[in-house]
Amino acid sequence: MSLKPEKKVSHIFCRIAVGLLSLALVFGTAVTLFRSNEWWIRILDFPRIQIASLLVLTLAGYAALRFYGRLRPWEYTLAAVVGLALVWQLISIGP
């Protein structure tokens, strides 16, 4: 049995996991920009440090994926959006 297919399957799984995590974190960051009094939107104002930490880990995941293989253009775009979400979280944490 060859190890090559297993490596490819794990690489695809990692791409999917990092992509879904980054989409969830970007959504969690973007939804707080809307002015609303709904509890499920306002509750995301509180764990900013945790969200920023997960955004850093997501960027590290994209760096690791880039180290082990080529990224697709949509992954570069998603990594840039994650970077912007991280900057927004850090600006919000600052005060």
C-alpha cells in the first residue's frame, strides 16, 4: 500500500478544515460590524482575543499548507481576508 494517496487525502482534509475555520472566523468578525441588538450578534463582541488567536492559527495553517504544496487562488484570497479580520480584531482589542 502506498503512502502517497493517504498524504493527498490528509492534505485535502487539512485544506477543507482550514478553509471552513477561516470562513467561520471571518463571519464571526464581520457580523459584529452590523448594528443590531440581537444576542447572537452581540455575543461575538466578547471573545475577541480568542477569535484573534484562532485567526493567527488559521494564518499559520495557510502558511503550513503553502509550505507543503501550492495554494489555489481562492485560498490566497481567503488568507488575505483572514489577515484583514485579524487586523480588525486587534484594532477592536486595542482600546
